Amino acid sequence: MSTTESSPDIPTRGPARPAPYVISGILLAIAIIFPLIVPMYAHADPSLGGLPFFYWYQMMWVPIDAALIGISYWLMTKEDQRRRNVLKQGNGGQTTTTADGGGEVK
């Protein structure tokens, strides 16, 4: 094995915090579930600019879903960056090898 290949025992990220994952999951669930509840918008009134409620309600969700997905993406990239920085700052990306050959983060 060459020295340029990475070992699967060397961690690439620090420990995860559950809050960003839970928040992103809730935001994505809202983006998916609300447009699928058809009985909530399966009627014509009230119309907006001549469009029945059925159509403009669905179109309203396009920018809302884009915003929710964007926020989820931002949360996940911030969490990933935080996890990478924890590992870099915590030990400079160095590991020590234990007697059984596993990597140990210090």
C-alpha cells in the first residue's frame, strides 16, 4: 500500500451534532409532505389572478420548497465544515496507531 492512499481507520470528520440533521429533516419533510396533501387544496376557490386555488397553491410551493431545500443544504454544509475543522484543530489531522492496528484520535 502506498503512502498516498488513505486508510479507512483515519477519521476525516469530528463527531456530529444531531440538531442540524433533525432541523434539515423537518424542513425537507415539510417540503415533501405539504404539497402531497391533495385534499387541502383540491378546490377552485379562492382564485388568484384568474387562476384556481388548485394551481396557484401548487405554484406557491415551488419557491417555498426551494428556500427550504436551500436552508437544509446550508445547514448541512456548515455542519460538515464544523466537523472537518474540529478534526483539524483538535489534533492537526494526526492519529496514532494502537496495538491492534486501529487509529486513535488524540
